[in-house]
Amino acid sequence: MLDSRDPRALAEFYVELVGGKVTGEHDDWVVLTDDDGRRFAFQLSPEHEPPTFPDPKASQQFHLDVEIAHADLDAATRRIVELGGRRLDADGDDFQVFTDPAGHTFCLVWD
């Protein structure tokens, strides 16, 4: 469950990022189910404040690694930004760090 000021919009971001579809929607939360049956839920939190990254004193609240082919990195980065995500300057040799539109961190990773 991820907190968000706009759970439907955040669910749509993750539909584009990981695939799947919205399979449930209620007054204050939305469920996405990916093609492998994994469920992600997004909850209305009007006072949601995004985590501070990287801050060893603050909780990340959530972290997801999304595996991609390294050759797809530039296109994936452009698409994430188009969808409202943001690339952070905290990259390694085999990953790049991003935030979703609500500020939760995730990484694109490759071999």
C-alpha cells in the first residue's frame, strides 16, 4: 500500500511502469494487479509528504526495483519523466534511482 494524495493517478503511473491494470477502486484506494498476479495498492492520504532521499534519518517508506535491459534505459528514463516521475542523482553501475509522482523511490536495474 502506497500513500498518495491522488491514488488513481499514482496507480496509472505504475500501470505504465510495471504493466497490468487497475482491478479495484474504492473511495480512498485503488488496486493494480500486474500480469503475474502481484497486487499494488494505492491509498488516499491527503497529508502525504514524500520521503527524503537519500536521508539516513528518514524512512524511504517504500522501495521497488524494476528490471530492464540496459539498452532500454534511455527510453525508460524519458517515459518515466513524461509520466511525472523524476530521476535522482543517486546512480550506480547497474541501477538508476527515480521517484514516482508521489515521491516514493524506485530503481531501474539491469545486469
